Amino acid sequence: MGDTVCNGTHCKKLLLSDPEAFDAKFEELVTELTDRNLQDPGLAYALNRLREILIYNVPGGKKNRGLSVIGSLRELLPPSQLTQDTLQQAVMVGWCIEMLQAFFLMADDIMDASVTRRGQPCWYKRDGIGLDAINDSFLVESSIYRLLRKQCRDQPYYVHLLELFNETTFQTELGQALDLMTAPPDQIDLNRFTMERYKTIVKYKTAFYSFYLPVASAMYMAGINSDEEHNNAKHILLEMGEFFQIQDDFLDCYGDPAVTGKIGTDIQDNKCSWLVVKALEMMTPEQKSVLEACYGRKDESSVAKVKELYNALQMPTLYHTYEEESYQRLQKLIAQHAQSLPHSVFLNFAKKIYKRNK
């Protein structure tokens, strides 16, 4: 992808990397959402607020989900079909996924009473925002469908993308509901924390939108519409999504906040985390008594005792063993289910997440 730059007499084409082209597009999309096509001057104040919301909440992450739309499309289409227009459409759809992520995180931070997100205060924690952030998150979600309508309404894949985004949002919200019901902040019941429940939460809350959505979007854009092909991709990507969330749970406890950009609070928040579920499968009755007394408590002493339990059970070693086993399982799934899809679509995604530290 590239831009044309002129100095008055000569013009040259600047070739941008996918991440550079992706970042360069964001301001244009924000302008489209906030400055164009809404002529009512009375909305200027609200649209300025939308601009501020988008700039603060959408672009701050690693952007793996959004960039995976472009990366996947490059693997699915021959170079002759990768026109500038096609790539720009992929960038736009990628940003729609980043906006969906922002919508989820803005609401999630309120529900979890989180303090920081991506190395800065959560949006609702900013002065003068508070619970107004609930409506702000709705504005971000609505912006997705305005962009899709404006930019790809005439494309054959438009309805597929609408249905995909709607279904993925519903799946994610079901996963969030199950997560909230499994671990209400003031009702600590470790008997709810089973591996089966945990895996269901992860599948719906994380794996569909973080892994299946970007690749499925690129597949539809490449004209791959068959249920069989999408189900094959889903088998592989949901396994990847499960690993990603387990990795996230591990980093919540063992990651460096200076690197991850957030302070882990899963223990204090009574979260149904892989660490606590795995620990419950292994611990003695005495250790379980300590866990029941300390898990979900806010004081530093209780949190420290839970971490001591995790260390006694050698959770870091167990996690690294799981990581290696998951990668081997993924290789087998790719061989089994990706016969007619390029393996690189899945392997490129895997490279970004295995062995990550943030």
C-alpha cells in the first residue's frame, strides 16, 4: 500500500508497510464518522465528543485483530486481485474490529471497576466521564455499522459482514454474561470454577471476536462463503483463542505491568481464570481452604497468599507446558482442517501470540 507525495515538480509513490497504512487510515475514518454527512449543527458538540472517544479508546492496542484482516486477505487472494481499493477496504474492516474491541473493553472496564487500560486511565475513570462511558461505548459500536454501510454497501460481501459482526457481538456478550454470572464480585463460590465452564466463557467471550472474526471477514472479502470452509477455519481459530485467553490470564498474574500496560486484578475481581481453575484441580483440602479465604479479596495480603499458592503449585511451569502442548495441537488442527485454505493464514496469527509477554 502507498501514498503519492509531490514536491511541486515531481511525484513519487511511498510504499507503506501494512501497520503504517493501517495507522494512516485511522484519522480519515474518524473524520468520516464525525465531520461528514451529519449536517445538523446542533450535533457538533456530540460529534466532537465522539471524536475524542474514538481517539482515546480505539487505536491504543497492539492492533493484531485489525491487521489480521489485511494479512489474511494477502494470503487468500492472488497479488493481481489485491488492488489498492481492496486493501483499503480491508484496512477499514480491520478498524471496525478494533472499534468492536474498544466497545467491549470500555464496558468491561466499568463492570470490572478496572483502573488502567493500555497504560492509561480507563475511559470511565477520566474526569467528568464516569458512567457516561456506557453511552460512549454505544457510540463506538454504532460507528462500526455506519462505516460498513458507507464503505462497502455495494460489495457482494456486505451482508455477510453485517451478519458476522452482529453474530460475533452476540456471542461475545453471551460469554461476558456467563463470566459475570460465574464470578460475581461479592459472591465467592469456587465450585463454579470448572474447566468446562471456563472454556465455554473463553470460547464465547474472547475466541470468536479476537480470532475467528478477523479471518472470517477476510474470507468473505475474498469470496470464500461456504459453511464448510468457515467451520474448518473456526476449528483452528477457536483453539488459538482459547490459548490466547489462558495466556492473558497468566500475564494478569505474572506479567510486568510496565510491559502489559495494565495492572492485573483477576484475583481481586474473583475472576474465573485459568490459574485458579487449574489450581483447584490440583490443590490439597488445606490449600483450598486458604484459597477460599483469600480469593476475591481486595487486600494485598490476601492477593499475596493466592500468588504464594500458585507458586507452590508451580503454575508458571504448568503454563509453559500447556503453551507447548497447545502449539503442537494447533499444528495438527491446521493439517487436518486447512486443506483448502493457506496454512500461512493461521501460522501468521500464531506467531503473533505464542511466547508473547503483553
